[in-house]
Amino acid sequence: MCGIVGYIGKRQASPILLDGLRRLEYRGYDSAGLALSNGRGIEVLRRAGRIENLRKLVAETNPRGEAGISHTRWATHGAPTDSNAHPHRDQSGRLAVVHNGVIENYQQLRDWLKTEDHKFSSETDTEVLAHLIGYHYDQSEEQDPVQRLVGAVQAALPRVKGTYGIAVMHEDAPSVIVGARLGSPLVVGLGADEHFLASDVSAIVAHTKDVVYLNDYDVVTITRDGFDVKHLEGGEARVTVSRVDFTEDDAEKGDFPHYMLKEIHEQPNSIRNAMRGRLSRDEATAILGGLQMTPQELRQVDRIILSACGTACHAGMVGEYLIESLARIPTEVEIASEFRYRNVPTTKDTLQFVISQSGETIDTLAALREAKRKGIKCLGIVNNVASTIARETDGGIYIHAGPEIGVAATKSFTSQVAVMTLLSLLLGRIHHLSSTDGLELIDELEAIPDKITDILKQAAHIKQIAEKYAHVDGMLFMGRLINYPVALEGALKMKEISYIYASGHPSAELKHGVIALVKPELPSVFIAPHDAVFEKNISNIEEVKARKGPVIAVATEGHPHIEKVADDVIYIPRCPSALSPLLTVIPLQLLSYYIAVARGCDVDKPRNLAKSVTVE
Ligand code: M6R
């Protein structure tokens, strides 16, 4: 989604802004721009397309300035053109704004501003916001330009319906940048003789690890020497300085050609991190203090709702199987975008979890708010500890996967599944799961990272299979029980990065319609580990083969007879079926990755997609 980077200090701003934008590239965008203030005025440079286009423009014009704001835009109102790119100026041309989010009442505001003789040069909601702030600035009788600018922001924003994270500069106040947020994240970076504003901390972590995550309705003023946070309605706001716990290298590709491949290979460690300090052999259970619920409170839970989008939703579906089989608590997955508009029946002891890597997905956030509105206790399963969802939930479980930059979620999926296994173990152990079964699960869980390493060693074999099928137009993914969500996840990965149409199905659904599609040009991927439904999967594979459909099988080692029915087999190590999604998903991630590479796709930045979907 859109990205914001602001800088004020002693250094030239443009290299810092361009580097920060590059670090936000993964979020998805289609144009970029920056505004620099050098005491003589504000210079705005904008380009449609990649940040590289903006970089070239900066190199040609060599703009100077030790304060600046910049932006990557993902088009919502108006096409991705130079003139729709941010920053936008106000009517006077002396104020510049960058904005993340959506101004829902922009048309009414625009019509009203036109009656005040304002002229617009773009189709965006952001330009309306710039004009609105500029209008209040021009109307103000305040003499001090900094106070006047802060006052204009405080006067304009309550008139706006929608979401925003903004950074604003004015030629009259070259020593400040003003920021504000409502529903779109914004963080202040604290440096020596310099300060930063960013929509995501990864944009500024190369410069500082001391940050202040702004809250909704905060209005911040940053200068070279300090910062000040006020409430939108006036008065001082609550400020907490946090320390970022990852380095810029964690957010770099290292020796890997793509973030996605790096993140796939990080999974043995990210799963270890998800489990670290959370397993008790003595009590054969999991310790999840972040839930902030006593065993008595947990024992009362009679229904669980898991809400999420995309990959996180698939992880939730795995969680449903785990919780129901280990703890026998009725559990349902509600797609967050549906839940927010539905009226899901709940009980007094329903417990809801929202699952989100970014913690900023707007539909998941709305599901959380809807649950709270209805009095449902709602916890988070989140990666980004500073995110809005992390802050608005009553507690939860951090997955500690580290920064996930590739748009295609990989390590966050396995870490979400890992923590839901811990949750199921904990819930199981306060109900009827025996300590013997609990300990066995712990042993098996602790063995999972090394088993993933073994699967990763087969990358060359999976690449060969990928190259064999890279030309196809479509693919089917089949799985049963706990591996049905893995089929959905495999299909999602394939679609989003290789642009091959793919769909996931419970294997037995084949006969109910999908089989009509089977033909020699349409490969089917069967997730068929050696579990209670293995033989059923074999029958389904035979049905596909009888119709000349090619089959790629993900199967358990030690059962080579599957090679008699499938064209290609990728083996995973043995494991209990409850944990199998942690292994079966790995070959599917690699398969989609290598197919996308073979097709020449931009793996880390697939078309039309954003890493974090912060607008509805
Ligand atoms: O940040 P979140 O986990 O809330 O994101 C949810 C989905 O937008 C995300 O999983 C999306 O489906 C990914 N692109 C899948 O790879």
C-alpha cells in the first residue's frame, strides 16, 4: 500500500527519502514523489511508475533541502499518473501534503472548496486534503507559522471522513514537518540532530532504532532537534518511546535473489522463534502469557472465532482443525471482510482471535472493532508488534517471524500455524488432553524446524518440477482435512506471484464438478501425506490420471508407491497429521516461487498487489 517517509535534519533529505521509499517498495505502489524544503520554497518532484523514475528525475534536477516528505502511491482515486502522484500542493502552492488512506467525503469537500475558488490539478482525494489544510491555514489569524500550520491541520482533519496518515510542509514554516494519523500507521524516528516520519519503521531503521508509534488522533510536529505530539483536539498526547528489535539487515535480501526465497528459507528459524520459551515439558503444555487469561477463564471458553484475510485466513483454517481436534472447542473461521458486515451469533464465552501478519489489514482491524463493539473478547495473532491490531486487541500471541517483505506471505503462515498449535495444546491440556499426548506433541513440534530444513534441501528438485509446468495456464490444488487449507494456500501463492489461475479444493470435491476441468494441460497438485485419508487421496489421484491429468504429489517419505500414480513427487519427512501443514506448505511455496521465476514474474512485487491492504 502507499508509503510515507519524511526527514528533517542536517543532511540532504533526498537520498534519505529515496532510500526510505525503496525500503517500502514491497508494500506495492504505482507512482512516487517527494517535496523538499530549503528555506527558499518547496520543490515537488513526482513520477508515475517505479521509484527508479523518480530517482532519475532527482539526479537530473539535483534538488537541495534538509527537510522533505516523500511518498509511494498505490492508486485509489485517479490513475497512476505524474499529476496524481503525491505530494500534492494546496491552492496557494506553498503547502505540500503526502497521504496514506482514503478520504471518503472528498467529493463533498472538493465541491465546497470549488465554491471558494479552489482549482484542482489532480483527481485525488489527497489534493482535496491539501487544499482543506491550506484553506484553514490561510483563514487563521495566528502569527507564528508553526502554530498556524499545526492549527490548520487540527482544524481540517475533523472535517474529514475516512482514514489518513499524513505529512505536511509549508514554505512559511521550513523548520518543521507536521504529521497526523487516523487509521493509517505513522511512526516518528528519533535521531541526533534529525527526526524522521514514516508509515513503516523499516523505512527508517537504518538511521534510528528509537521510535514513537503514533496513535489515532495524534498530531506530531518534528524539527531537527525534537518532536512534539498533540491530540487532534488540542492538549498533549501520550508518548512512548520504543526500541525497534530488528536491524536493517533483517529487512534486506542478503544473498538471496528475492525476499520471498529468503523468507521461505528462514522458516526453520522463524518457527523456532515462535515457539521459544513457550513450551513446558514439566506440564506438557504451552505457556502463552500474552493471552492474559487465567486457566479458569480459558476453560470457560465455549466457542472460538478466528478472523483474518488471505494467507492468515488459511492459517486460521488450519487452526480450526487443531483447536477442534486437540481441545474439542467448537471453532469457526470467519473471513474478516465478511465478519465485519455479518451478524455472527456468539455466546457469552466466545473468544475471538484476529490473525494478521502486518496488523494493519483494514478488514481484519474492522472485524476486531466489530467484535469489541459486540462485547466479544478479541485477541490478536500478529507479527508486527507495533501495529494497530496489536495495540487494539486485549492481548494475544506475537508470532515473532521478523520482517516479512515479500508480498507473498510465507514464513508468517508457518509461524501463525505454529502458535495456533501452541494455543491448541494449551487449550487441550486444560480440558482432556493427556500429558503423554501433550509431551508427544511437544517432541514432534520441536522436530519440525529440522524437517523443514530437509525439505528446503530439495529445492533443486522442486525447481525442476516447476520448470516442467511453468508454461501451464491453470493448476488445481487438492487436499483433505487439515491439508485442505494448505491446498487453498498453495493455490493463492500460485495465483498471486505466477499469475497462473489456480484453485484449491477438498480432494473429494473433484467428483462434484472440478473433474470436468481435468485434461493433459491442467496439472493437479495433491497434498497427500501419509495420514488417515491417504488412501482416499490416492483414489482421487487415480481419477485424475484416468482422465490424463498430470499429477504432482506432496507425500510422506517411506511411501514410494505413490510414484506409481503421480507424475512427480515431492517428499516430506514423517510427522503427525496435526503438524503436517507446517511441512506440506513448504514445497508449495517453492513450487510457486520457481514457476514465477521461470515465467519472468516480479516475485516480490506482483502486479496489482500490496503487502498490506490498509484500504477497503
Ligand atoms: O497482513 P495480513 O496477514 O493481515 O495480510 C492478509 C492478506 O492480505 C495477506 O495474507 C495476502 O493474502 C498475502 N498477499 C498472501 O500471500
